[in-house]
Amino acid sequence: MQLEILTPEKKVYSGNIYGIQLPGISGLFEVLDKHAPMVSALTKGNIKVLVDKNKTEHYAITGGFAEVLNNKVTVLVEGVH
């Protein structure tokens, strides 16, 4: 599955991943391979990128949106820490 994390200033992450956990406005949710298409608002919290089954990366965000379409996740965020 392909992931892109973007801010207005730069591309924070781009690459293939195993899965991702996101802070949705209704709570945490996870997207794995072949997930159904969706769009979700994100709240302040942490993104956990499951690069593979043994490696993760973490990004603190201030809010934004996530789109899942055709096995690609695009995360648009206001800021990343």
C-alpha cells in the first residue's frame, strides 16, 4: 500500500507501507492493505506508520484529513512535529 503524508510546505513521507494508524475525530482507526475507499477528518494526535511488520515510524500532527483510494493513503495535515 502506498502512503503520502503532506503539509502545505513539504512532503513528509512517501513510500510503501504495511499499514497506518490515524487519530480520527471519532477515535483511532487503522488502514491496512486493500482498505475500502474513505475520507476522514483527523484530530490532533499521533500517526503510527507500520512500515513493515517489524518497523514503525511516528508523527505528531495538529489535525487534517486522510483519503484512502485504490490502495493509496494520502494524509493532508496542517503541521507535523
